Amino acid sequence: MADLSIGIDIGGTSVRAAVVDEHGAMLDTLRAATPPTANALEHCLDRLVGELVSRWAATAVGLAIAGFLTPDRSVIRFAPHLPWREAPVAAEMTARVGIPVFAEHDANAAAVAEWRFGAAARGRNSLVLAIGTGIGAGLLLGGEIYRGSFGVAPELGHLTIVPDGRQCSCGKQGCWERYCSGTALVDTVVELLADGDWGRSQLAADVAADPGSLTGRRVARAAADGDAVAVAAFAQFSASLGQGLAMIADIFDPDLIVLAGGVGAASGLFLDEAREHYARLVTGAGHRQLARIRGTQLGEAAGVIGAAEIARRGVGALAAEREVNPLP
């Protein structure tokens, strides 16, 4: 098969890799726990690529990384949940595995995947919000990634929506992702349980018996079952999401917003209510067009698929450059 590439989504807890074809279909997948050191992580990536290229004729590798990259993506400046600091990961890995490797911010990779194969298709100016442990964002203007002047835009998860609110790991207080993420759902449930008696709530009983069982996914399952505490937590989540979406619309005025990531995949629990908050809070409400807001079509696979697509584009760009400037 021709035109295959490998996408790897490198998260703080796991590494997911897949061979992806030009239609965005994953043909073969592997997963590993994320090692704690740079050397071990690089060895893990090399092993995954080696195993996949032994079975498939992939021509390039794309890495989706949650962190700050230089504008040309040649150096990973800082990744809060990974061991790399000022590391030229793509070039070094290219030399080791023998095929071109391209790095990209994970939210940008997810945005490319949704625009090319998923819910952001046909969007003129599209924003993809990856809502999981925190909030990542990728902005596509006419299908092209917007990176800002120094390669880190748009860092929307750290917009302040609650002055003097919850402490954020970034050092600020009241950041959007502290009220609208998987970890935020956990914090909201803890606050709700501390503030009242929830009677027959199974979630409340489970948390009382085992506080460590409380996760964002657990809250989502409870909300789907109609648990009162979980439903109340998602009501607050929806309000915070709508507030943030209104701010984003005032700044970027996109025509399409896609909610991706682990929590975004559960958008049926909160999307309709969040749309109502957004429509009410946006500046000029009732006198302007509103962005379409959709749930993800690719789910948690978006980062892998997008990384592979970026690698495929990178190989195409290298080939075009060689045609214009052939080696002597």
C-alpha cells in the first residue's frame, strides 16, 4: 500500500502509535506507557516505529506533543508532562529510524485531523478544542494552522474566566481549564459534596467509600446514568464551557468549533446546554451569526491521525522542495 505514515500521540501517561492511510484510516495500532526519562521515551518511540515499519511500508512519522515547540517545530522547548527540554527530537529521531520525523503540538494535530477527515470539514475558520486533563486548542484559518509569532498560539485553556478562582498549574488562578476539563469535573464534584447532602447519589456513596475512584470518566458515566451530583457538575461544566466559547468567539469569530479530547467525546452530556450559554453571553447576542459547535467525529484518535497527516504533508513538502532545488 502506498502513502502510509505513522502517527504517534505522546501523552503524559501513554503513547499511542498507528499506521494511517491517506484517508485517515488506522490500519495498525500500538500503545505503551510513557517512560519517565528522555532516553527511555526515545527508545520507546524507536521501538514502536520499528515494529510498525517492519509490517508496513510507512514513509514518515508524525509526533503529536503537548508542549511548546519552536515556530518551525524543530525543537520542543517545554512539555510539562514529558521529559524534553529544548530538545531537537524530530531531527534526532529521523537519524535513528531512517525515515523523516515531524513534530507538532497535539492540539494542532487534532485540529488537522478533524479538518481533513472529521467534524471540522468544510469549516472556513475552525477551532478545535481538545478537552481532556486540560484544554488544548488548534486554530485553522482557511485550513492552515495558526501558530502566532512564537509558535505557541492559541493557549486558550489559560484564559481567566474566574478572577481569583481555582489555582492552576500554570501559576495563575481561575483559568478556563480549571473549570472545563476532566480534572475540573473532579474538583467540582468534591466541592458539591462538601457543600450539601446528596442523599441517594451513587457517585457520592462511591466517593465516600473510595475517594481515589473519582475521575472525570467516572463523573461522565454517572451523569449518563442520571446521578444528581454528576448532573450538577456537568451543569457547571456547561456554563463554564459556554462562557469560554463566548470569549473565543469575540476574539477569533470562527464559523466552526469542534469539541475533541477525552471529555469532548462525551459532548452529548453538555453540548446543548453549553450552546445556550454561548449564544446568550457572546457580544452582540441576537445580532450576529454564531459558530456551529460540534462534537468530535474522530474521538481520542484525532491526535494520532493528525500527526500522521502532518507527516504525510511534510514528506510532500520535502519532495516539492527537492524538485525546485535538486541536489547537485
